Amino acid sequence: MTKLTKDELIRVLNVKGKINIPSIYAPDANYVLYSLNYIKGEGYEKFKKWLYRRGILGWRPTFDCDNYAEAFRVFLQIVHTKAQKGKDDNSRKQAVAIGVVWYERDGRGGHAINVVVSKIEDESVDRTESLVVKFIEPQTGEELELTDSERATIFFLLI
């Protein structure tokens, strides 16, 4: 499993994600990269079931975009924690490289989504070049493409 340090992660978010805000909140020392296929596929399906078992059946005024984004981030951290039970890789604080981004949608107001740092599964590509930054709509599991003007409005990122 590929791991990045906090500084490497922030550099990837800046350069590849074109996210240039004064502060990116990354409290852990290391970040583990999960495959985009897992996050958008099996991971998202498990997340939907997890919400369903807790009575969250869709958007509501008390569970909207920021709640979905934060819940998906925390859910994947729970999955990772359970997968690492009994394993000791000698790393300090460790988190999954998925965060929550708040930004202004073009002409439609504020919104919260997830940002994911992942890796292209191609051994012929250099490690740094294989890293990608993608945005996920946690209410649908779909990948989003933010416009340059939307990226410029990102005002908060916690990963």
C-alpha cells in the first residue's frame, strides 16, 4: 500500500489538485492511498449500507452535503483501521488520503465534497507521476470535475 508523508500529500494537493489555499488541514504524519476503484466501488457501496443501517436514507435538512462528506471520510478511516488491526508498520499517525473540501459551485452556492489522493495502477509510471487528485460527490459516489473557477473558490480542506 502506498503511503505519503503529510508534506508529500500537501504538495500533491497543491500541484496535481491545483488546490492553493493558505492552509490545508492535514493532522496526521502519514497518508495511505486507496485505489479510486475501491473508493468509488466497493468502498462506496459499503458506505451506503452503513448509512442505511443507521437510518440515513437520503438527503435531509439535518444530514446534508457536509455531513455526507465528513461521514464518507470517517467511514473509510474506520475501514482502514479495521484492516490494520494487529498489524504494526512502525508508522506514526496514519490516515486514509480522503478529505473534505468546501467550495462555491459555479452559480449555485456553497457545497462540500470529498477529495481523494490516489494512484494510477501502472508500474511503468514514476511514483510521483502516478498520483492523482480526484473529487467525489459523497451523496452519489460519482467522480466530479471541478472547473478552474470552482477550484479557485475552495476555502477549506481537511484530510
